[in-house]
Amino acid sequence: MRRYMRALMLCMVFAVFSGLYVYSRLFYSDVSARRNGAKKILIPLRTSGARRGVTDKNALSFNWYIMRQQAQQEAAGTRPEPPMHLAVVACGERLEETLTMIKSAVLFSVKRLHLHIFADDQLHAGFIEALESWPGFIRYRFSYRVYSIRFPNENAAEWKKLFKPCASQRLFLPLILEDVDSIVYVDSDILFLQPVDLLWRFLSDFNSSQLAAMAPEHEEPRIAWYNRFARHPFYGRTGINSGVMLMNLTRMRSMFFKNDMTSVGLRWEELLMPLLQKYKLNITWGDQDLLNIIFHYNPESLLEFPCQWNYRPDHCIYGSNCASAEEDGIYILHGNRGVYHDYKQPTFRAVYEAIKKYTFGTDPVTSLLEPLEEELLKTTHTYCGKSHTLFTKRLRNSVAKINRKTRER
């Protein structure tokens, strides 16, 4: 009799552990602990109803949705679609601004995102706490990793102070993210008003020689900076702005770049330091100037996208001069020069504050779009405010898509 009892107990223990294993396979993703020296490796998918901001009812519905999706994929013998990769660098007082950028990216995107967050060590805990507090139905849309700032040891101090703190980190993404094929890099002061997916599609527009895409620094040469003041080579008529940069990292790692220092092409990792040494006394905008120099000598490697993908105060401060935004609205807002945090450009500040204050799960029409439109009407005394309808034209479409996704869920 004792033998039967022991056998029964062993079966029960085995059943419990088997159930726990199946549960973990359904609800958690397997996160590899290697890759590129990341300071922290984080579990991207957590769907427990105990998470803050998720009611028991929402959590239950969400969990069944995950189970159904994964069961369908396993039955069909397919794997989830690879995510889009998005990178940002945050140093100093950039935590809240960067989180607002991430919020806009996650809120409107269709495909899943994988975020690469390069930050000062003292900001890591803040990013982890904030992102892990977002509700489960939002957390399912993205995974993330937080990295320490990394520069070549022999020149780390020089690279870090080149322009704004840590901004030149973007130059080293092809070398750090050696297992990533393509990525969208954005400054921390970017706001997505359209899904990242639409920017990601530019990768399919690359011809065989193109490996990056950026928008021009300006559309109007008479008020542009590079063609009037630059003391170094720059791309095209008015230079390029690196606040939004789409990169095929695989091609960047394999190409030999033409330059004005040697008669032979240099690989990306061989090119950066010699360029800095040659031009460091002549550059004003740091790493952006180095990118302008690189693509001046390799123009066939760059795809230009319209200014609506990198809309800055310069596009409206002296009157509207971004034709693509006038036609279709603003896709990506770039609040450079700190305009989200002062009152010099209240139109830009209004968009930033609206997205920052929005609460996940609330109606985006009544909680985001309509309050923003009211605030924008208060800015019509400025040149950018006179073009306030451009700031919500695409946002209105993005909000409508959120509502449709909510109904489907």
C-alpha cells in the first residue's frame, strides 16, 4: 500500500511541476543573458494580473489573448514576427523626456518593438521602475534592454564631451549591437505621431548601396545653417539632421567608406577617430557634423526622407517651410533646443505635455487629442501655432487606430 501511495505522490508532484512549466512557457519569453555587454538583462513579457495599473478583469482577458495567440502560432509551426529595433541615448536630466518618447513609440506602433536604451548608470533604475510599471497590455508591445554608455577606452572622455553628454554614442551602435541587423535611432526629444512601422518601412526602399536614411537639416537654403556657416564638408545642399536616423547596421559594418584622409576606403570602426582628430576644431554639432562629413563623401549610401519625419522648430519658427508636413501633417516631432521644457515654442510644448500626461487605457480622443487641440488654439500668436493643424493631422489617424485595436482586443 505504501508503494502505491508513494507512486501517487510522485505523480502528483510531477503533474504540478509540469503545469508550472507549461504556464511559464505560455506567459514568459526566454531572454538570453548574453549580448553586447548590456548592464541589465530584463524579462520583456510579463502578464500577471498583479502588475500595477492592470485590473483583474483586464489581466484575465489579456492572459487568455496571449495563450490563444501563442497556441495558434505553435499549431501553425510559426514563430512571432521579429520586432522593430529602436535605440535612444539618455544622459543627464533626460529620463522623463526619454520615457515620453518611448511612450509615443509604443502607443502608436503596430509591430512589437525592442528598445535599446543607452543611459548613465544612475538613470537605469528609473527606466526599469517606470517601464515595469506600465500595464500588461502595453508591456506586451515591447521588450527592452538598458545599457551603460560605452566608448572606446582610449578616447572615451573625448567622445563623451564631443557635443551634448553621450550624444556621440549613436556613432558606435554598429559596433556595440553586432547581432542587430537594422535599427531606428532617435534623440530623446523625439515624439512619434505616427507608428514607428511607417519609418521602418523605409528599409525596404533602400537600394543596393544605401545603408542609412535621414532628413535634411533644412529645406530653405537662405536660412539653413550648414551652407552658411559650416567649416567642414556636409551632405547635399543644406546638410542632414541626425535626430532621426534609420540604419542598416549590417551594411554599415561591412562597407568601406570613401574619405578625404586615405586613398582607400575605411571601415566604420576605422573611420571615426581619424575624422574626429582631423575636424574636431571645425565642428559645431559634434557627431552630427561627423555624419555629414561621412555622407558628403558617400552620398550614394544615404536615403533622404522628407522633413515631416523630423519636424523641428526651424520648420515653422520663421514661417512654414516643410512642404511634406503642409501636405500630409507631421509624422515625427523633434523638440530640439529644449523647446518641450520652456515657453519659447508653446506648440511643441503642448504636444509633449499631452503625451506625457496621457494615461494608458483611457480614451485617447478625450484624454489626449481633444485636450491637445484646445491647448494648440492658445498658441496661434506664434508662427508654429499658426500651423497647429499640422501637429494633429497624423495624430488623429494614430488615435483612431488605437481605438480600433482596443475594440478588437
